[in-house]
Amino acid sequence: MSSTWLLTSAVSALLLPPLNLLLVCAAGVLLRRRWQRLGTIVALLSLTLLAALSTNAAARFLIRPLEEMTPALISPQASGAQAIVVLGGGRRRDAPEYGGQDVPRANVLARLRYGARLHRETGLPLLVTGGSPDGAADSEAVLMARVLCDDFGMQPRWIEGRSDNTAQNALYSADMLRQAGVSRILLVTDALHMPRSLRAFSEAGLAVVAAPTAYLGHGSLQAIDFIPGAPALRDSHYALHEWIGMLWYRLAH
């Protein structure tokens, strides 16, 4: 298991909902012993914010600006790209319906589906990228290649299985592609994840054409979007993770 991945996961849990707001609420409860009014305000505000972030309305408020940074790809054939790169994004362990094998998570399947579509439209070779930061035997890239082969009837030309994060996805993929004479790519990942990914791959020296998929922030709001629920909290968590990641990239680079 990668120590960097473990540390990043721990820090993310502390900075992102729901844990960060639950810790603030707990701090508010402790403050009430000495400053009752202040502690009550802190605890109530944290719970109110947690409830708000659990609504689709708040999630879309966080998601939409990120997704609008990279519009959908209109004409992949005219992009001038030489290859398609599909980013990994986690695994589901020991899937019983697949004989106990690890399989890509649902968001990765959406990326693979769109990558397969682009491959059929353009004929460009595929690269899948994703390592084993959690210490699993097979890299995420191997799982992705298996899905492309078994379920979409296509074989990626490159399998990059060393990377632990998006920045390494970019660096290691760029190394493999440069050896093959590839300098311009179609990059496939979630629309929400695309701004950070685009920056990482551009800094790795590749000319990148964004091919975002799995949009979450589109559509008009309805009354039900103001009712808290776990899926909306997950989307808010994802969006805040990307905002913090973009800030970190700016500070680190």
C-alpha cells in the first residue's frame, strides 16, 4: 500500500464532509461547557452546512463551475489527437458476480464506455492508466484493460499501472506516449475531474484535448433537489475534493 496514498486519503477525510463537519460539531459541543452560546452556534452551523451539502442544489452549485471549464467534445475526428487516454478512478473489491475479482468502480466504467466510443469513432489507440495505491495485486489499469477486452471487444495499446494519483497518471502516461511518438491526446475522465487532469497532463508535456464524460451538474433544479440525501453528499464531497485539489496544484506548482 502506498504511504502517499494513505496519507492523502487521511488528510482528505479530515478536510472534507462529512467528517470535517462532524468534528466541528463535536468541537462545538465541547465549547458549550465553557461558552455555551458560542458552542451551540458552532454545532448548529456545522450540522446546517452538512444538511445543505447533502442536497442536490448545493452539490450542483459546487459542481457546475468545474464542469463548465471544459465543454463536451463535439468533433473528436477533427481534434488532431494521436491517442486516447482513459483515467482510472478506483476499484470495487471482490465482486462476487465476477468470481471474486476486483472490478472498476461505476465512474470508471462510464469513462471506459466513452473511451470505447471515441476509439470506434476515430480509430485511435487507447491508453489506460491507474496503479494499485491500495496495495491490490492487479493495477486499476489492468482491470480497465480487462473490461475493454471482455465487454467492449477492444484491447488498449498501453497499460500504465504504476501511478498512485492524477499527477503520476500524467507523468507516467506521457513517458509511454512520447516513446511511441505521441504528443497530442484525447483525455477521458469525469467532467468534474477534467480541469485538474487537464492541467496535470499539460504540465507533463502533452497537448491535450479534453473529452469529459459523466456530467453531474446539468439539468434544472426541482423541489426534490432541496431534500438532503446521501448521493448528494457524495457529489458535494467529490466537488470539494476537486476544488481543494486544484488549489493544491496551484500552490505546489
